[in-house]
Amino acid sequence: MELSFTSRRFRSECDDPDFGEAAYGPVVAAGLRIRLADLDAAVTVADLPAGSPRCTGRVLRVSVTADRDLMCEAHGSHAGDSPDWRRVYRLRVLGIEERE
């Protein structure tokens, strides 16, 4: 899957273990790296092997830890009010939020 990020800083926090640990702590940073590898390996959202993906409208939530989710949205031609997630192959990674 193709991934983009909301900012260069957030991309650095996701790509560099040192930046990620400084921003989120070692547990969340490790979970984030694992989940991003899963997203990178998938062709579409339907191919996600783990992370309990949950789609609500334009937003995709994927588990990072027991209490944190990675927030993403459909990016590009599939962006709409409620895209067909089985066809989405580009995501914009928005951030990490505590699970509701």
C-alpha cells in the first residue's frame, strides 16, 4: 500500500526508531513500526493481516497497542465520504490516538 504522512516530522517519528521512541515511548513506537510494516506489505486495506482494522466513513483505525490506534484516511482517487475500502491502495497516515 502507498503511504503518505501529514507532516515530515510525523513521518520521521514513524520511520526513525529514535524519533518514535522520543515522541511516543518504546512500546507505542515498536507497535507503530509493526503496524506500518503491515500497511506497507498490504495491497489494499482488505489485505491487512492484523491490527483489527476498523473503517468508519473516511477514517481507518488500526491497533498499535492495547490502548492506541493509528489513524489513516483514504488518499487520492478513492477519497470520498465512505470509500470502498477493499479498493483503497493509498493511505494518508494522520496520527496516533487513544482508543475510545
